[in-house]
Amino acid sequence: MQQAKEQLIRTLCDSWVNAAQQPEGGFAIGSATERYRLHRNGIRFHELTYSEIQTACTGLSRVLLLKGLNTVIDLDHQLFWAWAGEVLLSPRSSFFSCHESGLRQLFETCVRAALAGITLPPQSNEEWERQRERSELVENNTRQLVVNAHLIVAYLGFPLLEGLLKKVCSNYVDCAGTVVAAFDVPAAGGGTRKYIPNDPRKGTCSSLRDLMFLLYQHVADPDLRSRLIEMRDLLNGLDSTLDPFDLLYSWRNCSLHGQTGFPTIGGTLLNLAVLIAFNQIRADYERLRDEVWSDVQRNLAVFRLTGHRSPWSYYPPF
């Protein structure tokens, strides 16, 4: 049953991409593509097993990583990020230690920005009009911040991923990037780059590219490594002239100069962060899923009675 659901997720994401891509280049979204969305086909993120939720993460990354970096964030992505926020950032979560409040806050800000402005799809013209009227009541600066929230995810996604990599690779680097155990990674121009503790030139690592290689080659377990291979294949489909981790590194400069697609960059960085974080709670994921879902149901019951939503609530996102 699990393999069947994983295959369904892969098939739906592949079918969406195939339907969106146009023979003359570019892509188009319409009835031909939207019937393949996960949420329209019975995929509920709070019901998925660990392997299924990770398959959804890479599948939704495939939907993001179209040539030209000009894709559109969909409700599927937002539902996925909302569930990730609930699992990793709710009061029940112990993923971040008490000493990692800054990194946790960075993760929270990225998830909130990715969900900013989301509403239930209107079912009638009257409902659409009510949503428009509510939007007009929002203070102007806040409204413009929501409109441009994808920029926040794109810019903060880099330090988020870098900080998360240092957390997961703490046997080799500390949170400041100080090397605590020797390792090497492929050099961009060929050969090997060595990192050595207490070395004035080789004793610090804050390169997102090199941290990704550290994770990929030295730290990731077989499960995470296989999923990173899948992500590398997707990135390679965008530009085969660069190593996928070099491509990620290049995005940082491109985004700073406004030369590429912010929604794709932010979404991909956030998906990578979630992919890595979920792997770290792999052994307890199903237990946490059930406990978190029970909390969500209680919070929703309180919301229906009082109209008050907990500030720690992420899922569902509206």
C-alpha cells in the first residue's frame, strides 16, 4: 500500500510537469495540469508515512524545478510546508534545541512567509468578493509585504539551509562554521578542497556548496543520500554544465542581483531544508505525525468555538 501511494505521488507530479510543458517551450497551467495536483487526488499530508512525505517533497520539487525557473507556487506546496511547520516547529517538536532559537526563528519566518496571504479557494463570486474586501482592510505595508513574501523565502532560504547543514553536520563544523573535524569536498575547479581544524586558511567552512557536499558525501545516511541524489538529478535538469551544488551556490549571487526566479529558488531551498530535517526525525516520524495531528484537531475545535487561532498553529494553512 505504501509503495502504491508513493508511486501515485510520483506519477501525479510527473504528469503535471508533462502536461505543463509546451512543445514550443515555456509552460501553461490550466485544466490539463490542475487535475494532477496532489490535494485533488486524495493525498493528505498528515496521513503520509515518512517515506511518502519525503516522496512528496521531492515530487513537489520536480514541479518547482522547470526550465527558466518560472513556475508557480501551488496549494500543494503550501499544504506541504504548513504540515512541515506543524511537525518541526510546533510546541511539541524537539527538533531544535534551546540553544538553536535563532535557527528555529529563521525556519519559522521562512514557513510563515511561504504561507503568507493564503486563503481557501473561493467557491463562488460572493466568497471571492468577501475575500477581496477582507484583503482591502489589511494595512497597506502589511499587504505589500505579503505580496512580496516570496522574496523573503528566497533570501532567507540560504542562511536557513546553511544553518541547518551546520546543525546536521555538527560533528564536522560548529554553528559558526569552525571546522572541528577534518573533511574534504570536491573543489569547483577539480581536485579536492580540504578543511582542517585550527588551520588559519582551512579551519572555517561557511560555503553552502561545500556544506552540501559535506552532508552528501560524509554525513547523510543511505535514505537521505538517495533523496539528495534525486534532488541533484532535478537540479541537473536545469543546467547540466554545473554540479547541482554549484548551481545552488550560483543562485545566491543571481538572486541578490534579481536575475532569476524567486519563487522557485525559495521553494527549492525550503524543500531541501524540510527534506533534511524530516530525515533527522525519521525513526519517530509516524509517532510524531499522529500526535501532531491530534493537536491540530484540538486546535481546530477551539478555533471553531472561539474564532481564535493559536499563534503556533501552521496546519491547515487557512
